[in-house]
Amino acid sequence: VKTNMFNKTNTKFKELIGTRGVADRKKILQLASLPETEEELIAISKFFKKRALFTKDLANEAEIRNSFIEDASIIVFATHAVENMTSDSYEVGLVLTPPNETYNQFDDGLLTREEISLLKLNNPVVTLSACNTSRGLYSGAETFSGLPTGFFEAGASSVISSMWDLESSSAKEMSVLAFEIATKNNIPISNGYN
């Protein structure tokens, strides 16, 4: 899944939230573009016969929920991750494309850890090609308690995540190479990153 409008390092979750816990569409759209993410997903998808790509306007919460994501064996997100490192609210999320018109907290352009945990996945490998996706829910929280835990709760068999900021071009090269190594050598995706 790739979005076409984002990049601002260390964007805080609460900066994107408007009233009633719904992401503010205008603030999401102000994030700079990550054009390499679409290239990354297209290149990765070429290693597989059966694939579905959700880029640009299709990279939204409603499309993801209404797709066959439950049956996917490999899921790759290439976008921004946002975190909330305050003591009053514990949440992290992946930035997707917000809807043009009507939206609510379940389709606002921000796929939160809580929303991820409600997905019904069938044991896929999930790759999160975004900054700091291994972080905990809040400062001092256990590593991986944020996005990875949401995917594990949803049914993922493994989650490949980062513990640092990623530069888009480098992330693309690293992910594409890892998938190439894994598919050519018939090894687990995670081993391709080693």
C-alpha cells in the first residue's frame, strides 16, 4: 500500500488529529510526497504472480478493508508512520490517502494500531517500509508494542519493521533487494533483509 502525498520526518500523531479523534484531511495532505514508495511497491509486486497494488487514491482505509487483504500472504506498506509519544494518548498509525469527501474515524487517512488489530489477517508476512515502525506506543513502552503488535493481533505471522528513520530512496532499494533475494532463493522474506 502506498500513498502519494507524504513526507515530514517525525510527524506526531496528535498533530494530524482533528475533532472527535478523526484525522484532519488538510494536515495529512500537507505532508510531502514520497514518490519512491510507489516505485518500491511496483518493483516488489513483480516478484509475485498474484498481486494487488493499492497506490495513490486506492491506498485508503476503505479500499484496504474491502479488499481481499484477509487472504494475502504478503502485505507491504510503504508510507509514513506516525507516532504519539505523549503520556495522554497512546497510538501510532500508518498514513494513507484520506477520502475526498465524507470521512470518519475508520476512514480518515490514518490507519491506527487499534484499527490494524481489528483486521482479520490469515497469517501473512507484513513489511512496514516506513520510519520507526518498531517503536512502542509511547515513550518507555516496549519496542514493537506499536504497529507490529497491531499486525500480530490481527493475525500476521511476522512483521518486518524499522527502528530508525528511513530515507525513501534507500528504503526502496533495500526492500526491493530483500524481496529479490528472498524470492530467487526461496527463503523467508525476513531473511532477504539480512
